[in-house]
Amino acid sequence: MKVALVHDFLVKLGGAERVLEVFSKMFPDAPIYTLFYDKDKVGDVFPAKRVKCSFLQDYPDFLRKRYRFLVSKFPRAVEEFDFSDFDLVISSSTAFSHGILTPLKTKHLCYCHSPMRYAWDWSNEYREENKISGLKSLFYSPLIKYLREWDFLAADRADMYVANSRNVKNRISKYYKQDSEVIYPPVDIDRFKTSKSHSGYFLIVSTLTPYKKIDLAVQLFNKIGRKLVVIGDGPQREYLENIAGDNIDFLGFKNDETVTEYMMNCRALIFPGEEDFGITPVEAMACGKPVLAFGKGGCTESVVTGKTGEFFFEPTVESMEDGLARLMYNEKFYHPLTIRRHSSQFSRAVFEKKIRKKIREVKKAY
């Protein structure tokens, strides 16, 4: 069986790319089709010889670095990929990959990380974060209308959908009118060792972008004065460093081994934003560490109150402070081995078994 993989953008290593990495290991001969590819950022995981880029990759460097300005061209770019030589295509879609065109003989299984966020339920937040108003809004509103129309029509092209959480399953149903089955993203549980002690600091591992709400955690830890370590990089880093007190350390990007070490020695993981699923909290739980998470989105499916962590329910410093107080008060009830066992349901072995079952189903059904 000839298999191809599709992923929107290969320009960073985030949660969606970790899922693609597992797909690429399940199907080591499968080429990976993508709109943009940054060898410097992802080449160690996704070698250039396996990657097939869209025509957008040939655009000048200054445009590729600002690729989101080319969003109106993304639909045509994914539609121009040719899959006539393949029996199965697995798309790993955060916005556009589900919209590929495949011949009748080629089955298309879409692993959906999310319907296009900025076209649907996060469109207002995206407008505010990017300060889109005045003349900009004259272009933005028609663009969103076009993307919604294309996205809805393109949603009918996959033969089968798999959602990465119940949260995403509900959004696939709402925006795409498609059914899907939930298979949680794989976490490399074996990479982490359970630790029964800590070094006193709280930990954030995240890209530093506005929707991650890292500023909320910075404001809280400025207020309470406890030690916070932030691993990750992004456009908000300079701003966050400027508002942070001396008790908050920003370490930038770190490799997997270093992240694992910090997770094993932290007191708890802080996860302030709303995510479709959220792999990082599961990684922390694999170390036996409790998690303080925002009580919306995918984290509600992985964190268990009083057993593996606590939630806060409003995006405010006061609500987060209340959640942290509960976590610290209940600390003696969090058993590292129990937390670790809970994380095992999200293992790579479980993921691969369920995905192979869906592949057999899509081959038989169509």
C-alpha cells in the first residue's frame, strides 16, 4: 500500500508536528506534502528528501517568512498536490490539509487537530490579537468569508475524520457537519521518568504567542513571588520578559532532554491557554507532576481534578490564583505513580493501534 502524508506547515516543532512525526515513523517510506518547509527548524525530524513542498515554497524568502500574509493562496496550493500514485493519504490538518483533492481510488483519512481556528470560533480573537481594524478590516472580512466557504466545501473531501479530542470532535460536527471518532494524540510516555521530588519551581513549556495566555501566568507569579521557569520562544518573548519579575526565568527553546529534566524536577506544570488537546500536560503527568490548567478545551479530557491537577475557569489572575491555591493545598493527595498511570492511556502504542484500525475501516468502507 502506497501512503502519502500531508501537513499544513513544517516550520516549527509543536504538538501537531509531534503527531506527524509518529505518522512518519509508522509509514517510513511515505513522502510528506506541505505548503511550507523550514529545514533549519524541522530538518532533524523531517529530512528534506522526504518533503514535497507546494509552489509557495518558491516564493521569495521575505514572503515565506511572513507566510500568513499568503493565506488566500493556501487553498489552491493544497489542491494542486497530486496523489494519483497513492492508495492512502493521511492528512494532519490544522487548517488546510483536509482540503486536498484525491482520485476515487485513493482513500483519504484526515486526522484533524482543529477546524480552521481563525475562520471559525477564534476569528474575533485573531482580529484583536493582530489589531485588524480600519482599512485592514475591509480586506479581512471578505477573506474570512472566502475561507469559511472554502473550508466548509473542502470538509466533504476526506473519506473519514479522526478528531484529536472530544472538543475538536464537537467542532468538526458544528463547522464541517461531519462525524468523527476521537483518538488522542500520542505522547512518548517512555521518554519520561516519574519523579517523587521537586526543586520548588513551577514550569511552563509553550510557544510564546498571545493565545497561549502566558502573560496571565507572569502577572500571577509577579504577584505571589514564587519561582516560575518558562521554556519556549515566540513573538511575545520580549514583551513577557519586560513585564516579568526577577522570580521568573525565560530559558528560550530547549531540546527534549532538557525539557524532560525540567519537568521531572518541577513542582507543577502551569498551562494557562485553551488548547484543542494539549500534549504538554500529558508529558508532565508522565513525570508524575500535577497540572494547573485552564478549564476549557482539550485539557478537560486529560486533567482530572484532585487526582492529576486542578483547573481555573476564568482567564483572570484572580481565577488562576485560586486554582493554584487549591493545587498547593491538595498537593499531598497527588500521587506521582497514580498520575503517571493516568498518562499511559495517551501513549504512542495506544495511538498507533487505534489509527491502524481506522485505516482498515476506511479501506473497507469506500
